[in-house]
Amino acid sequence: MNRNKRQLTRDLQNATDYASWRGAAEELDRLDGRDDWRDDDTSADFDWRLIRARLRQVRQFREEGQIAKLVHHLRQGLHWNLGNTGNPRLYEHTLVGTKRLIGEYVAEISETLKYLADLDSPAFDHAAKLKFFGEVAHSYGTSALMLSGGATLGLFHVGVVKALYREGLVPSIMSGSSAGSVVCATVGTREPHEVEELLDPEAAYYHFWRILPWRDVLRNRALMDQNQLRKAIAANVRDWTFEEAYQRSGRVINITVSPAGSNQPPRLLNYLTFPYLYLQEAVLASCAVPVLFPPVMLMTQDERAQRVPYMPLLRWNDGSLKSDLPILRMRRLHNVNHFIVSQTNPHVLPFVSRREPGDGNVLHGARDFAYSSVRGQAKSVIDLVRHRLPVGGVRRTLDLGSSILDQDYRGNINILPDVSLWRYANVTANPSMEAIKRFMLEGERATWPRIEMIRNQTLISQTLNDCLERVERGPAARPAAPTGSGRPDLRIVRARGATN
């Protein structure tokens, strides 16, 4: 038995695809008796009685054809994290998944929503469907994938996206800052059937770095060649505006940029706030780390579809400096209430906790409290000094330090790479193909243990948006037939109820 478990542990650590990883993990769960915990509905970590009762009611109403009761039941009883089913403690006990009751509830709700969307009945006509799905989708909220900065470490994000894509779990709302903006915009400028090619490490261009000669360093006030960075971005990101990318891919791309000067807040660029801005310059600006690259002027499309400067007096740089994860802004703009974060920022990784929010014991809580206190005190000291300085280089440096300390670098679900000297040695290096594959595989392996948590916490919102789109297309619309390719289709989940 011990030999078998040791072999399964090795298989788990060396897996190169999710199916292999999951097979080994499920067998280890079985050998360790974790299936008994999974099959037992009871738990102090969520309201299992409520979930079981609502599951029975939904099944009963659907089986008996009580449409009015079913619609009424779902309309005011379908909420994100109902009964604390999103509690991270529920995913501590097994390597794969959590209580079967939670999986059954999520699957039943999803199938019931599809049933109602396709129902042809006077008791639930097209107008009633539009009202129901529009209101419930807005009330329930949606999920977003947020990709942090991280220079070359951002290749980890590609592996995260690959793992989620293979399981059909990539949210359509994505944000990216610095290195994350490259991955976000690359995926967001591909139509659904084109994303597969991006999962091949040899299908993209990864040479972003070239050190300038000293003479050019002094002239440009930057260490790296921005033309090389521009070339790499152009090789991966199509030259579309934010609006064009949304219309063609169905994905909501959000890119953060920070002001290079004073009297400007950081900006979240997307098809709602800046529809006519070009993505390539937005990504270039978000990647413009001070000292390494000069700040960037954004470009926009005018009323004659010509490329012209956007506010030519302004320059922008690295989005992660002041808004690595624009959580508050995305809540307001896109009705997002659930954030999946892939975090690779070099200055963040040594300090960010590996545990999900709400997870852990008293010792871990004390550690988090101590770290939060030290960070808060450091920010207070910096703020005290910077408010007494005139506008200038020192003041701007302290502004950046305050912004970095003031940010929250975690979401509801967090995917993090391991911290190692090898990773830090490659932060500003053009990676070899071997290194690219290693970064991507690490991203996949870090995502696999989170797959079932992500599935359970995103399936209902994805289904609601899919159903709403189908209903909006009209009574004749039906789900697309399987392609037979064996690959999951990308779910296009458009933002609903957006406000500016």
C-alpha cells in the first residue's frame, strides 16, 4: 500500500496534463479514505441543510413541471456563495473537489437554467425569460480572471490560462497589468476557435528584452530597448481597438496603466471606458517599467478611423505600480464579484500568503495580522514624508512606494508560483524554449488543484450568461452542436448590467 501511494505521489508531482494529475489525486483520496468525507453531506464549514433542501426543491419542481414555482424559487433564492459553499476550508480535506453535495447542487442549478432557457411553454414565454435571466444574471454577478505583473515570470500566466481553457473555465472578463496585460490582450484578440494555437509554446514570440548600449541608455533614460518590446507585443497582440477586440472575440479585456506624471489617477482601459484606444500601445504602456523602459503615449482611433495620439501631452507606464489588480473598478464596471488571481509580481510573491482568504488557523491569522500591521505602518511613514515634499522625483518615488503598499494582491481564488532563485534570475531575461515550457507547466500544475473549486464557483454564473445570450438571440436559438474535436468550447460570457 505504501509503495502504491509513493508511486501515486510521484505521478501527481510529475503529471504533464490534468487528466493524469486528477487520476493520481483521486486514487490517493480513495486510499486515504477521503471519499467518506466527500460523501457525507454534513460539515460545519457550510450550511449543508440549506443546500440539500434547495437541491431537493429544484429537482422536485422540475420533475413535476411546476414552472411558476421553479422560476419563483430561483429568482429570489439564487445567490453567489449561498450557504458559504465558496468557503476555502471545504477544499482542504481532499486533493480533488469537495463535498459531493456541492457539486450536485451546482450541476443541478446549471441544468435547470438550461432547461428553462430552452423551454417552449406559454407559462414562461420569451419576454418572461428575458426578464428572468437578465435580473438573475445581474443579481448573481460574474467572475473575472486577473493576471498580475511579473516580467518574464508572466509566462506562468500562459500555463494558468491553458489549464483553465482545457476545462472550459476561462472567464470572458479578464484583466492584465504589465506582463499580465500581454497574456490578457493576446487571448482577447483571438476569436474562440483561434485560442487553441496560443497553447503551443512555439506559437508565440517571447523575446521582449534587449539591453541598450550605454549611449542610448543616457539618451533614452531607460535600460531596455522599447522597440524590441514593441516588436514582441505586435507579434502576439493584434492591432485592434478595445471595442474591436470585444466585438470579435467576445472577451472583455481590461488593462491597467499608471500615469508617468502628477495629477492623473491610474486608468483601467477597456471597451467601456476607452473603446477606441489601440491595444498594442495600451499593452506597451502597461509594460513600461520605470528605469527599464520610457513612458508611452497612447494611440486612439478618431472619427475617421485614423490612428492618432490620445491626449499627446500625457505619458503612461507600468500598470502594476498603482493598480496591479483593479478589483474595485471591475466590480463597478462589469458586475464582477468573484476574482481568480494569477499572481507573479516579484516584489509580492515573498510576502503573499499561499492560503485562500478565510483559510488557516490562529497561527496563520497572527502572521497575516503582523504582516498587515507592518505594511500599514510603512505606508503611514511614507505618506507622512511624501505629503511634506514638493512635486519632484523624490515625491513621485514615494508615491509609487505608497501605492505598492496600499494594494491588495489577492482575490477569491489565488494561483501562485513557487519562489526560487531560478525564477528571479530569469525575471528580465529572454527565456529559452525549455524555460518557456517550464514556466507554462508550472502554471498548469499550480492551477490543477484549484480546478474543481473554480468550476463549482463559476459554473452557475457562466450558465446564466450563456442562457441570457441564447434568449436574447431569439426563440429559435439553440445550443451549438458539439464539434467533435474533443476540446471544450470557450464560453463567451459577456458583462451584464455594466455601469460607468
